[in-house]
Amino acid sequence: MVTANLFREGMARLGAAVAIVTTDGPAGRRGLTVSAVCSVTDSPPSLMVCINRASRSHPVVLANGVLCVNVLNGGHEPLSQAFAGRRAPDADPFLGEDWRTLATGAPALASAAAAFDCRIKLAREIGTHSAILCEVEAMTVGSDADALVYFNRRFHHLPWEASA
Amino acid sequence: MVTANLFREGMARLGAAVAIVTTDGPAGRRGLTVSAVCSVTDSPPSLMVCINRASRSHPVVLANGVLCVNVLNGGHEPLSQAFAGRRAPDADPFLGEDWRTLATGAPALASAAAAFDCRIKLAREIGTHSAILCEVEAMTVGSDADALVYFNRRFHHLPWEASA
């Protein structure tokens, strides 16, 4: 029997990049911090992102049918907290950063390590979350920068160059 | 137009934990190194792993219907290379490490940072890969250790404690 607590303890050992998923469209503009993103295939360029169904962004993302995965760098820790709702919950987390639009209209963070602007191809409810398969329609790659990684329930900064 | 090269350039910016996916059963014992694993939900404990369909392990994993995701620590870099086929391709990469079985019979690495022993619930071909949804039937959590993370096309070691 694998309890939810034991599972989370194990998953804390799986280091993961931190990203902000944004969306915009008829259902409104929203964004949230996630750490469950993975590459699926480069042909066609596709990724998977898992979002908690209890999140206020969840229905908005699905209704708009588009999302942008903004991969964060080491300087984005405060932004990651803002989109996780850990600063003033009613403040607009989009304020104070430069955003652009690429193909779908979802906000792309100008300073992102990489931004993947996607159309949702498939969403499937699995327990508390939805697994969302996305095809990348446009993207940007940022300049070389440290990565922001979540591991052992803490933020870590990973240098662009490997340590010796 | 997002080319495969541009997509891979962007994905190189998404730091990811390194794991060895193993399987055993009627179709045989196999293992391969992956970096596309993500948590899906803790209820029921579920994860997603994406495997290249060209991999020799791919049909074996699907035929057995079970797999174990062994999350690696900083000391496992040579093992990761062995399961990526980057050492002697015909050598048995399982040799020289301690393996056990938990619930499904898939090999669990005794020294893993965490081992998630899973039954496959759903597999879907997406381009070059299969996205495989798994439910965790048993697991182990290792002692505190640095993480092995792949970022910017290199291995990095992430300290257990966050740097100040």
C-alpha cells in the first residue's frame, strides 16, 4: 500500500524544473507554477503537463485550449512564488514582468529560459490532476542562465555549466 | 514552425531528474535510462514516463505491463551511462549493482534515491515516443543523497540541502 504521503516523499527525490503555465483566451488570463512538465516527442514537438484540478487556473486552461509553458531560470524564484499564490493571493502575478504573445495568445515570459507556446491536444483526468498533452506551435529560447529546480522540497539553482 | 532541433534546444533548458526504467516478466528483463518522468497525482499514486519507441526496451516494457522507475543519485552517473548503452552495448548493465523486487517483479535498484514499482495503466503512441501512465504499487525511498539532474546536455549534481 503506497500512501499519498509516501508517494510525495519519493517524488521529493525527483528533481524537477520549475515553470509557469499561462493561458489567455475567452475564459480569461491565468497562470500557475508547476513542476510536472515533461518532454514527449520532438515529432511533432509535444510535451505533457499535469495540473491540479483544484487549481483556479485548471478550468481556464482547459476552456481556452491553449497554454504556454515558461521554463524559469535561477532569478525567477520570486516570480515562481507569486504564481504559486504564496505572495498576496489577490495580487496580479503578471505585473512587473515583460510578457509577449507568440502563436496562441497565451502569455510568454520574455525572460524565460524557454517558452513553449502550445495548443492542447488531449486532457485526461487522473485522480486529483489532469494530464494535458500539448503540441508546441511556437517557442523561444532564452540566453544562457542558471536553472531553477525543485528538489527535496526546496528551490535549487543549477549552474549553466556543469561543475567539474 | 517549431523544428525538432529548436524543440530539443528548448528542452535542454528544462532540467530533469535522471532515472532508470526497468522491467521483468514473460517478455524478459530490460532497462533503460530516461529523463522524461513526471508525477501525475498522489491519489491513486501515479506517474507518467515517456519512452522512445525505437528503444529495444520499449516493446519489452509494454509486453510485461510493469516497470520500475529508479530515481538516480549523484553517484549513479556511470550506471546511467551503462543503461543508456554508452558503455559496452552488449554488456549486461544490471551487473555490479544490487537489485531487489517489490510488488511487480521489475528490478528495483537498492541504492536508488527512490524506486517506484508500477503497473502500466495506459500507453499512448505520440510521434516517436510512447507516453506511459503508471500506477505505483510499491516503492522505496533511499537515504539522503545528492540528485543526478540532466540540464544543458550535461549531468549535474544537486546537493540534498539547498545552497544559501
